Amino acid sequence: MSTVRSLAIAVALLAAAGAAAEGPVPAQVPASAPAAPKSPARAVTMRQLLAASKPSDWRTLDPDHTLYIELATGRIVIELLPAFAPRHVANIETIARAHWYDGLAITRVQDNFVAQWGDPLGSKPDVGERRLPAEFTRSAAMLPFVRLKDPDTYAPEVGFAGGFPAARSSADGDAWLVHCYGMVGVGRDNDPATAIGTELYAVIGQAPRQLDRNAALVGRIVWGIELLSSLPRGTGELGFYEQPEQRVPIQTVRVAAELPPAERSALEVLRTDTPLFQKLIEIRRNRRDVWYKTAAGRIDLCNVPLPVREKSEKTKS
């Protein structure tokens, strides 16, 4: 009996010694939890893109080709573009420098279409040309053109020329400005030669592209469009005001260069020939903001924004 007990003790001692030699048993390490999925990168907004822009992404307005229309409610700033309708732009500037527009009126505001101004009595100035050839198109040759890759209903190719929405056709070699929101054109009768700049209109609604190549476009409102688009609509035919008291008086119209620099509107327009502008187009073509669930995959020419900003003290220096 004592022999059996001695063997059991010996076996126990050997087991204990073996366990000590192997060392302590480490605690079991739990399996690591799977990594949390990365949240998708937040889409860059147009505001953020513009905030990161460089001074070279912007251009200033040429005071010799900028008009100021002063209303009781504020100033409307029009950038003129001689490259497409040089004789019309020159005539408008001649009339403006003669101060003929002073005291005229906004006579027509047609809903979702245009606001128009001129002399309700149909008078003509003593300066400038009395008749002008149609300048609805120009040659596309040698015209810097930033093409928009998206298809268009009204033109074979669309894009931007001189910072303005434009179109062109390689088949006939023509280029022309496009009736997007804020564009300014010259009113006329049936005879195209009657368009001399005494009647002007601005698009304040959905782009009336059927007017393209049927009127001379001379510029774009870059500041103060809301002073026109918010006006009461005319109740007469084609949106004309029926009563004289409904018309909106124009105080003065000046070419910016006529004013001292301190009285000019210090504005900058985003250039359309830069990589940053291409990024802006893509941001608007495929909206990736949280609210959007389906990207359009394309954009209409007149839906591409052309940002304008007031120059800061930093950019003025």
C-alpha cells in the first residue's frame, strides 16, 4: 500500500515539474473586432472650391466695356462683350456716354422671359448709328472656345467664349452667344437693322434659346439681376406695362470708365479657361451632396454657374 502511495506522489511531482518547465499558460487573447467601415469622403461643394481658388482664377471687368444702370433700388452691372457684336456694343457705349438712357424706363417685364428697357415714346438719340447690320453670329475661326462635352438641343457644340456662354457649328463655321439667364440683348422690329441699342432686354427666366441667332446679344448682367427679376410682371401684351406709372424709372446709365475708380463696383468674375472651372462644372454635373441620391451625369450650358464676387481688400492690393 505504501509503495502505491509513493508512486502516486512521484507521478504528481513529475507532472508539477513539467508544468513549471513549460511556464505559465498565457491568457487567451480575444479576436480583434473587424475594423469599422470608412465613411465616404464628403463631396467638395462649390463654395469650398471657390474658397480655395487662387487670384489667377478670377478676372476683373474692363471699365470701358461695363455699364452701370442706376435704379432707385440699386445698381445693375452689365459686362459687354464686343467680340461678338462689336458695332452694337460700340453704339450702346456711344449712347450711354451721351447719357441718352438717363430718365428712360423699364417698360416690359414678362414672366419667365425678359425685362426690357428703353424710351416708351420710341424716340432715337442724336448720336450713334441709326441702322446696323445683323450681328447674330460671328466667325468661329480663331475664337478661343472652352467646349462643354455635354450634348445640347440647340447647337452642335456649346461652351464658353470670353467668359460668356456660347455655341458654335463647325459645319458653317459660325459662333454665337447664347440666351442664358442674365444675358442682355438688343431689341428690334422685324427688320434686323432696327436693332441699334435703344431698346435692350435681359433674360430673367428659363433660357429662351429659340432666340439664339435671331437677336444680337451684347453682354451679361453680372450684378443686380434680382433688381429686374423681382419686378412686378406687366399685364399688357408681351408683359408690357399698361400704365405709365407702372414703369420703373432709370436714373442714369454710365460706362464704368466715366466714373472715378472709387465709385465703380469692384467685382471679379470667375475665369472659364482654368482647371478650377472644369472642376466646378464637374461638381455641378454630378451632384454628390448628401441630399442627392442620383447623379444627373450631364449638365445644360445655362445651368453652369458663372460666379461673381466683390473684390476683398486683400485682392484689391
